[in-house]
Amino acid sequence: MQQRLIVYWCVVILTLFSAAVLLMSILGVIPGMDLKVGEMLSAQQKNTVSAMTEQTDIMMARSISLSEEITKELSQYLTANGKAFSDLNDNPQLIMDLEATLYSSLRSALDVKYCSGVFVILNATVNTETEYADTSRMGIYLRLSDLKAVNTSKQHVVFFRGNAYIARAEQVQLHNRWNLEFDTSALSGYEQIMKFKGNRLAESCLWTDRLKLKDTWEDVQLLYVPVLDSTGKVRGLCGMEMSNLYFRLSYPMVEGSYGNMVTVVAPMDEKGKIYLDKAMFGDTKETHLSPTGTMTVKNGKHYNTYSAAFRKYIGRHELLNLKSCNGMPLAVLTLMSEANYEKLTAENRRAWITGTLIFLFLLLLLSITMSNRFVKPILRSLKALQDDTLTDGNLSGISEVDALVDFMQTKRNTEKLENGGIPPNIEEMLEAFALRVETLTPAERKVLQYYIEGYTIQEIASLLYISIGTARKHNTNMNRKLGITAREELMLYIDLFRKCNQLDKLTYNQVE
């Protein structure tokens, strides 16, 4: 009986727990997938920052190396030709020869495969008398075109800026928007890098915001490193390009179990405002994220919420150790559409609630079944005992109850009931029950007494001038102390004490 009661109460507790969890989930008290999606965003953010740090470190190291190579080649070229740097102005042949000398260094830098283009700009022009002479500067700009994959070999190289004779000599196709010289007015940060006065090139690296590449439809982000002459004077700049197409191929959308994640690199001011119109974007399909306006961030427990003009996103961000031309730090963001996430969350929650309802229904069904299987055999045995029709088929199957019923039946059939003894196991059970009765409080003893007298719980509450709730509380405490679970079981014990002429053990020292 004890084992069956333990199993029965475990089922009841599980049923109540499932009902409580279901109610909290429906009311939104349980956070659901927030913790898991936060962990997923953090893991992806860590991977993205690691990859981007590696890429930018290599780009800066190679740009610094390119600047040093150009400085060396520039010095050697001018010395060999007996020229000063100022002699480059208005001397197209000298400029072309110098650019041809520098070409191989740029082509080697482009083979690093961590960028989509390389360039060098020197502070000289073929014609100082033209209208745009102040912003037109010599140099070479090599770019990769027809990008289909990142870090693939034998990329198609085009000649975007520089002398066309060099492109023909090197058998490099001219860009369809080719021009002889750079327009520095279209290069944000050009004047800033030209004013560099430090000694270490590592301190001079500057990154631009996303800017429109002149005469093209493409957006790019440029890395600047100053080019010095042998005296340490800034004579121009060189660096690498990362086009938005290359960035998108480098950082594709990542499909996650809770939504797709997109990578963004954007300037972020000290107030936490993110400038999307100056940002670089990975693959943004299905997120409706556009390079316009600004975005604000609200920090959260598991993830941050980023609000754009008409949409919200959830994600993480981290500042990179990079210097930008606008003075604001660059932040790497891993974002996920809040609308898509909430839609997925709602679908998962509905599925979870449905599963919980099914589980709860099964628990209730099991609880009812166990209750019936536990109580009904006892009632059947008692009914058969009362009707004097007790047979082996009417026994409950519970050893303690069957022993009790058998004893009562035997005692009933004994001609001298007064001289009949009580089996030891029944005597021990009655003694144990009587001892538990002694632990009852006066109020609980009154409830027990009224049960002995045949009253119901509602009648007991009226007789004691207490509320039905208080009466039930006394009843619950009494049942717990007596080790019973139902009124039928209590009445069974009372009837057993009465049949054995030991009812006084239940009423002894009753509180008046």
C-alpha cells in the first residue's frame, strides 16, 4: 500500500507541476528561448570578431609593408633619375615610369586575398594647370572584379586608376570607369592622412566609412597608410579596399535554429548611436536591413535590442581596435530580425504548449486511473464484506486490506467473537494508527470525532463554527498525520476499530 501511495502522489505532484509550468508559459512568465538565442548570438559574434580581427590585422600589416616598399622604390627611382619628388609634377613620362616601377608591389599586395583592391596615391599630377589640379593626383588602383567567392585563386584583376600604357604592358584589362588620376575630393580622410607627423606607420592606419567609389555603382571601405619619402615626409598614401560586395561574400548570412544572423560593421558614437549610412553589410536577405539612417541600442540581459527607423533587431556588438577617419570607433554587430525571431518563438511556444497539454492530459488520465485502481478494490471488498458475499474474487489485491477484510470476515463467522484474537499484523496496524491519533491537535481530534459519529466535512464545519476552508485544512493536516489519503480509507480504519471493539482508542482523551 505504501508503494502504491508513493507512486500515486508522484503522479499528482507531476500533474500539478505541469499545470503550473503551462500556466506560466501562457502568461509569458517563463522567458522561453531568450537564453539560448543569447548564447547563439554570442557564439556567432565571437566567431565574426575573430575572423574580422584576423582580416583587418593582415590588411593593415600588408598595407604597412606596401608603404615601406613604395618608400624604398620611390627613393631609388628618384635617385637613379637624379630627380626630386617635386619634379614629378607636369612630367607625364616620369610619372608613368614611376607607376610602372610600383606596379609589381601593388600586384603582389593584391594577391594577399584579404581585400578586393589595392592602391597608391602620390601627391603629384601630370598637369598642374587644369581646373581640377588641386584634387587630381597620380597613382595606381588595381581591383578584383566578377567576385564569386572569397579567397579564391586567379581572380580577375582590372586597372581602375593609373596610366593605360602600364595596363597594356601588363596585359590587365581597363576598368569600364577607368581614369588616369585619382580625384582626392571623393576620398574622405585624404587630407587627414597627408598631415600625419608620427614615426610609426602602425599608428597611422585609418579606415574610411563606407563611401561611393567615384564613377561606379559600388560602395567600398578603404584602409589608408601614409607613404613617406626618405626624409620621413608624407608624399602620399597607399592601402587596401574592401568593397561591399567582397564584404558580403566574406560574411554571408548565418542560418541559426532561432533565425538568420547578419554581420554589420558601422561607426558608433559615444552615445551608442550606430550610423547605418556609413556601415558595411554582410548578406542581409530576409532581414530588411538597409544602409540608411541610424540605429540605437538598448542593452538587455541575454541580448541587445537595436532599433532602426521602422524595424527592430536583436543581437550583440563589440568595438574593434581600429581608427576611423571620422574619429568614431568601428563596431561589429551580429543582428537578427526581432520580428522573425518573435514569429519563430511564437511557433515554438505553441508547439511546446500543445505538447505540455498532451502530457498534462496523460498525467491526469494516469492519476484518475491509479486512483480508481487503488480505491475501488477497497470499496468492493468492504461492500462484499457488508453484504456477506466476500469471496476470493472480491479481494482488493492489497495485502494489508485483504488481511484486514479476511480477519473481519473470520471474526464475523466466529461463534464467540469476544474470545477471538486479532492477528498480529492487524494488531500492529491498529496500534500504529492509534499512536498517530495521539499526535493530532485538539481541533483535529474534534474533526476525527465527528467523522466517527458519521458527519460530513460540511457538517463538521458548521458544528465547529468554522469555515469550510478551515475545516478542510484541519482535515488535510489530520490525514497527513494519520498517513491516509482519502475519507474512504479513514472510514475503513474507523470501521475496523469499531469491529474490533477498540473504538475507544480513537476517542480516548478527546478534547471537549
